[in-house]
Amino acid sequence: MKKQKYHQGSWTPKHTNKYDGDHTTIFYRSSWELKFMNWCDNNPAVLSWSSEETVVPYRSPVDMKPHRYFLDFKIKVKSNTGIKTYLVEIKPEIQTRPPKAPTRNSKRYLLECNTFMVNQSKWDAADRWAKDRGWEFIVLTEKHLF
């Protein structure tokens, strides 16, 4: 089986004044994140944004230990109703749904179940954390980005 290559790298915004953090250390982990970074940088409605600068504590249901969740993005947007802040996670649509049970037990299915459970824990923690601050947590998939 051929190992999939991911589009990753360093990135520097054109509008460094909009970036909330150290704009010299921005790293994207997928072409989808890169697309979103460009959107944030070039969209005049985005007042400020950051990548992996917001950290939310959560407890993993797999090992029951506390962990730190580095949100993909935090963006502050000017809308018709005022200024809104969003915590944003970029994920493939398939990872937002429980995995389908196979006809027989498999390691891949168990891994997918663990990934789904951990993601749900992270997202529940991020949603609570955002609401405590008057923000909103959202998960964007390829359906939103393309």
C-alpha cells in the first residue's frame, strides 16, 4: 500500500498585521488549511486570525488522560450583526461521522473508532470553551471549502 503524501509547509501572510501571533512560524498541515489561510489573509471581513495559537484542554476517552487540543484556527470576523469570533477545525467529512462497522473485526476499524472518539472529545471541549467566551466553534469540511 502506497503511503499518502500530504501537502504541508511554512507560510507567510501578505497582511501580517491581521495575524494574531508570530507570523513567521505559521505552518499548514494540509492543502485545505493552506486554502483557508489564504482566505483569512485576503478577506477584508476577517479582522484577525491565528493558526494553532489557541489551546483547549480535553480528556481523551481512549487513555482517560488530559491532553491539549491545538485548534486549527481562531478568526475574528466583521459581520452585519457585529464582530464574531470563531474557533475553526478543518477535517475531512468522513472524519466527522462515526465509522461504519466492517463485516469482521479489523485494526483499521478500531483505529477509526478511536480517532472519532478523540475528535468528538476535542470538539466538545472546544465548543464549551468557545461558548464560555461568547465565541462559536465550527468544523469545516471539503463541502465548505470547495
